[in-house]
Amino acid sequence: MSKSTETMEKIVALCRRRGFIFGSSEIYGGIGGFWDYGPLGVELKRNIKDCWWHDMVRNPPPGPDGRKFQMVGVDCSIIMNPKVWEASGHVGGFADPMVDCKECNARFRADQVYSLFLLKGPSIEHLRDAVEYNASHPKDHLKPEIEVFACSVEANSVTETLDVAGDVVRAASKARNIGKYKKFTPETKLRGVSSRSGTLFCTTEAGEDIQVHVEALATDDSATARPCPKCHAEDSLTESREFNLMFETNTGALQDSTSKVYLRPETAQGIFVNFKNVMDTTRVKIPFGIAQIGKAFRNEINPRNYTFRSREFEQMEIEFFCNPNESKMWYEFWRDVRIKWYESLGIQSDKLRPREQGEDELAHYSDACTDIEYMFPFADEPQELEGVAHRGSFDLMAHGKASKGKETAFAVLDDATKERFVPHVIEPSAGVDRFTLATITEAYSFDENRASPEFMKFHPRLAPIKAGVFPLVAKDGLPELAEPIYADIRKHFSCQYDAKQSIGKRYARMDEAGTPFCFTIDHETKEQGTVTVRNRDDASQEKIDKSRCLEYLRDKLGL
RNA sequence: GCGGGUGUAGCUCAGUGGUAGAGCGUCACGUUGCCAACGUGAAUGUCGUCGGUUCGAAUCCGAUCACCCGCUCCA
């Protein structure tokens, strides 16, 4: 077993032992992809959400130009009119048809095996012929087969497929003489294909990166013989099956096709759908942001890695609306703000990585996206904590068109420039559960020289319990001295009183809960009015006056 | 969905056909008093589930379920 797996197992064990996280429905054998937070976990998660709301919504940092901007919140319903998900592209795009190979058991997303489908008619040679034919007859219509991207069984490499695909497109562009294809020359390099959006990513002769949309990209089951991309067995692929990643349910007592609704797969759409409501009822002006924290649901095919990929999870999302001229600036602003936020809560910067997504992995709505990734112990590569996406005006235009009949329905007027535009949107979308897991793995510390070798070094703002209050012994009047101190602190901070067992065990328990400070009321409290403060991180002790406990905590926690 | 692994107390695990166990943790009482102290005692189990073989099954066989790991997938 690898060291990182071992660490992860210790973390999972501690989380269960101390009541951070339980598997959902455990007594019935559990249910994959769902998790429950216990008494300590819920405090931790609540602190994370409170910090985010405080730091992003109520006290957002100054903008890139020093300008202040407004942030407001909403809390939208999880179930919305299903048209929302049609307009947003989730109904079409979120349901991925999958095919399995009956020979080698490999599974592929149907629209991602485009390059290795054998379609009716053309082989590579046919296509090459067609390319030549069309090249020599530029005014003629294309041969029908050239409308289709394909490769034959002989084309075993993606490179070869792309070569031919490139030829096809170049020929097509020449034949059609369409302006936007003019940049294609024999030297054009095809770097990748996004079958989802039907986009080709190319580098031109001049080294310029361009995108071309292709309408006739064949991605369906029209093949007569479809070799498996992996083992090349013929006719081994199953019919494509829908793996709808959205949870479906029904409204109303009667269930029929008209009652079908979805559990939201992201909180963002609630914000877009309420954009006009917020504009009309709140005195916000572009640029401004709308924030929401809430649950979202995705039928992940294979939930793994503890709570990292759950089917029910919580998001903290901002949709920041700005002038398209300034969207790049705000995109970079939010990306940097969000990274700093994680660092401010104790995530080591060398475990954080901003990763700019490649063109071919961008979602259908996204112009640019930076994943903020964290190096979890369970993976070799950093994993996504948050995506900061430049969504352009995609969502507002899509909802404008679908709900009001025109894409510019949600355009706004800039008072200064008298310019009308549909705002661009920057979306920092963070996973609450993923960050909770990151804080847990980050906090987990092991030092065999300590009396309590395992301890959780939570950032003080996130610690589920801020302080312990212990009478050294449960007699001699010490509990009577400790109780008022506890009563005082608990009014302001999450705090635990414990008079049971030895002081060492109590410290150790607090170490596993990640409590930063413990106040011990001892005999000197009686005689000199001092209490002993014990620090979680180095087990050091100091004496302070018993009246200063709350003040000490406020000071040390910075709260 | 495929392959591999694992299911016994809250946790870690022992138990290869004959009464269900240990350590840790938890709780109580006592002793003690500044880093998981000590003593005594207690609670906690459909041995994942169902079926079969057997006089007798945690143990052998079959099936099934769940979880973990790998593959696949993750808009």
C-alpha cells in the first residue's frame, strides 16, 4: 500500500472515529456517493461556508482597479422549471450517451469515439480520393461522404485520423469557399477535435490558433461496423446508452412525462434565472456579483476518493456580471482572489495549482476556465477544488432567447457610456465538500513524539471547536471556577467543557478535533487567578489571568 | 459495467468445523493530578445477507449485497 493511501486511510478513520464524516445510510449497508457530516464535520463545513460568505459576499476585496463593487446573495430552489436545463444546455449536453465494448469491456463516451467509427461508405482511401476530387473541382459540390468525418479500420492512430480529418476540412473549405474556412491551407495543423461542440482546434501556417465549427461531424451510431477504439474488435460495441448525469424526479402526485423535473446539477442557473429580479429589486450596478451556497446533484458514474466525488454535494458559487470589455480583467481578478482565499485559510500554496483549461476540455458554456487544484493525498495529480470560468454571455443570452424570445432580453445599459450589452459572467464555483476535505487532509498532522501523535491543525477560523475548558481535577472547587469561564466563552465561540479522565486524554481528544486552545483551571486559578492555556500546535503552555480567556481567544483567533 | 480485494464490538484486528475473542476507545467507581496515568468493573456482536453441506458453520460450498482499489467516466 502506498504511503499516500495509508495517510488517506488514517484520515478517513479519524474522521469517522471523531465524528467528522460518516458514510450515508451505513446501518443499511451504505449508499455509494453520499456522505453524512457528524457533529464536528458540520461545524467545520459551516465555518467554511460562513468564511466564504463573509469574505466574498459581505466583505468582498476591492476590485482590480481599486473600485468597490457590490455582492448580493440568493438562495434558489433546487428544483426549477425543466426549461431552465434545456436552455442552459444541460439536458442535451449533460446526458452522455455511452458505448461499451463487449470484447474488452472498455467504455467510451459515444461522442468521443468519433475518430474511430467506421461510417457507411468511406474508407480513408475514399476520403483521400474525395479530397483530391474536390480539390480539383473547387466549384463543384462536395462528394457526400466528405461531409462526414470518419476513418476506417485501417486507421489505427488518432494522428492518422486527424490528418484525414484535416484534409477533409481543408477540401471542404476550399470547395465551399466560405470565408471563415479560408485560413485552412495544406500547412494547417489540426491539434484536436471537440466532438461535443463540433469544434476543430487548429494552428495555421502563420502559427495562429483558430477554432472551426463543423456542422457535419458524425458522432452517432450510423456506422455499420464500429471497431472498438481499444481492442479494434469489430461489431463489439453496444448500442449507445444514455447516462443522464442529472437526477430526475417528479412534481405532483401524478407521474407522467409532463411531471418530470431535475435536481439541479449546479447552483449557477438559479442565479441567471433571477438576474433580472435582482437587478430590479436591488440597487446593484454592473459590475456586481450574485452569490449562492447550496446543494447540487450529479449522477457521477463512479463516485470515488472519499467525499471528493459525491453525487450530492454543496457548491459556493458567484456569478459576477461585468462589461464584456472588462471581462478578462475580472476573470483574472477572481482567479487570483480565490487562490488567495484558500491560502488565507491555511492551504499551503505549494499544494495549490491554478490550471488553465485547454480549449478542448472547456465546457459548452465556457470561454476560458482556470481550475484551482489541490494536491490531495489520494491522487498523484492535483484535483479540482474550484473552477473559475469565463462564461461570456452564454447563459444570459441562452435564457433571454429561451424565455423572452431574444438573446438580448437581459441586456443592460451602461450609464456612463450609454452602451447596451449583455453582461459577461465570471463564475468562481467552489465545492464546499471538496474544500472541506482539503482542509481535513491539510490539517492532518502526525508527530510520533507527541503524547497525541495524530492532531488536526485546522486554521483557527475553521476549527470546529475553538476552545476547551477543563478543570484540572473534578473536585476542590475547580469545576465551580471553570463553569463560568466556559459559559462566558460559549456565548461567542464553539467551545467544549470536559472534566472527565486525565488532562492528557482531554488534550488528546481536543487535538483530534483540531481545537486550537484549551484553558485549564488548576489550583493556581484558586490561589492566583490564573489559568493555563495550552496550544494545540506545539503543546506549549502559558499562564493568563482567568478574566482574559475570551479576550485571549479573540486575539489569537483573529475573530 | 469489468477485474481484484475486503466484510467478526465504536476503532484495529485474531479466531481454518466444537461455548464469540484481544487490544484500544467508551462508560462507572476508586486512586491521582499538567499531555492518550493506574486499579476494579461494565456495556457493546443477526461474525454483511440468504441458502447449502454437516450432529454441529464466523470457519467449507453457492449466491447475493455493500464498501475499497484499478479500468472506464467525471458536461
